[in-house]
Amino acid sequence: MERKDLVAIWDKALERLSVEPSEATSYALRISAGTSGKGPLIAPTKFDQALLRSWLGGAERTLACYGPRGTRLFNVLNIDLFGGKVLTVGVEDIAPERAALLEEFMPTRIVGYPTFVLRVAEAMSAQARSGVVSLRLAGELLSETMEGAMQALFPNAELVMQYVTSEVGAVSRPSCGYLPRNTYHPADEVSVVIDSPDEAGVGEILVSKIMSGERIVEYHTGDLGRSYPCSCRCGETTALELRGRAGTDYLKLAGAVLRIEEFDRAISAYKDYVDDYRVEATTRVGKDGPSVGVVQLLLRWSGALPTSARKQEIANEIAGRLFVTPTRTLSQLVAEGLFDPLEVKFSSESLPGGYKTSKMRYLS
Ligand SMILES: [Zn+2]
């Protein structure tokens, strides 16, 4: 099953919605197609009640930290289901003038994307952070430094991660605490197949499950991983290790998106010299806690290598052309301290493989 098959399934929900407006809150239009750009997706908001209950229920005050408006809408539509208060924030809310609101809200639990949660933490006082007893994270790989930062910033919080996708809901159970980072036990009702595994057993994760009465069959998640038998102390016998996105033409980090077509465009000024490139990105923890994006660009350069002054100039030119949000370039985010300056390396050798079908990879 591909994304278009899911769109077809939930299009049926749209027909039901049009004749039963009283059920309007049961459905959400996922306005953004995210970075896969395949058109809007209608999905039932209550498709995974157990998942929603574990994420939004049972806490006094939950702070939800997600960028996409669709995800935030989804949270808001379900607030009434589980009691407690939910405050959902976007990137635009992380501003000095909103700090008082976060301070006043005093969340007891924070849910969201790890890099976004770290950024929100920057806007919270130590006292507000110490009141958080539970962190629920999903949507991104967690690096060792990010995990360390979470523990330092939220000393009283239990950290639980889960593998969840916005298209098919929970794929894994919440982390049991015994497995390595980014490794999970599949959820009970989910069956997982690894598509075309390489020699290390890593391939695209395909998910089958029943959702809102619809059979989802081998849905292509776009995530890479490997599945292996284990005998976990929690009693589970299968582990699923996430390795990032398959064949990605984009990487999300530090509140920005690096897109392959943007690199193609920014580099095109040097097309007489550059016939191939690779992008490696990661996040590091900044001095005060928030994560900072780190991007390295490797160019295969034909002809004489530029002088070091010219290399620096080329790096600045590329960063100045490269849009990483709809309105801002990498240079602008570097100036704001959200990213380190772009590092560009030049090579006359052919470039390394191991990037699956893409030229980009995230180093966790
Ligand atoms: Zn376990």
C-alpha cells in the first residue's frame, strides 16, 4: 500500500462526513502533505483511541510541541476526549513574548518531536521544567546527545518514546526501557515486514494493521529499519530498530527542512565543476540546551580545487541561496544561531555510497 491507497480509503470517510456533519470532529483533514507532497489526506482523528489516550489522557497539563498545523489541529480536536488541559504550540510560539504563557501553564507532561521539545525547553524556566514528570516523544530519531540534554533539562521526567506515523497511527508499543535508543517492540495489532533488506537486514518498514475497520496492508512507511528476534527483559520477543527515512529527498532538523531540490538549485551555479554531492546533517546540543543544526556538504569537484578563501566564499554563496524554511535561507538561520555555518568539503574522488537512493543522510 502506498500513500495514494490510504488517500482513497479516507476519501470514503469524506463522503460519510458530507452527510453526517454531526460527526465532524471525528475527521481531520491533514492539510499539509508534509514533505512527500501527494495532496491532502483525510483521516479519522479518533482512529487510534488507545494511542490518543496514552498521549493526551491522564495528565493534568499537557504541552504538545509539534510544527505541522495538521498535527496540532488533530491534538486540539481531541482535547475534549480525555480531560486535563492541553496547550499546543508551534514554532511561532517560541518567542520571548510567549514565555509568560509557558511559565503560567506549568506543564506536567510534554509530548512532541524531540528537536522541537528541546527548543521549547529553552523558553522555559528551570522551575517550570522541573515540574514536568513525563516526556512522550515520537517522529524523529533520538541521538545520544539529545537524550542527555532531555535528562538534564527535565530531571524529574520519565522519558518514553514510541514509533508513530501520522498515516497509520502507532506502529510500536511505547519504549519499554530495556531496548537501545530508537528501538521498539511492534504494537500488538501491527505486523511489520522489512522490504528488500540489505546485508545488514535494513530495509523499508511496511506496516499492516486494522484501522477504523479498514485493512491497511503493507503500507510503505518510508522509514528504514530492521527487525530481529530478542528476548527482552519486559517479555517481548521482537525488536524493531529505526534507522531514519528511506530514499529521502529531505531531512528535517532543528525546525528546518533540507530539501534535495534546494541543494540542486543552490549548487547549480557551479554546475561546470560539480557533478555530484552528498549532504550529511545532524543536531548538536547548544550551550543553553536547544538543539543546533549541523550541515556538511561534500562536493565532487572536477578541475583544480579552489583556494581556501574561494572555498569559504562558495560555502557562503550556497548557504545564502539555500531555502530551509518557506521564507528563510540557511544563512539567515545561521545568523540566528539555529544552525552552525555550512561546512563545504571538496573532493576530486567519487563520493561514498551507503545513502540508499538519496544524497542525504542524518547522522544520529
Ligand atoms: Zn522490552
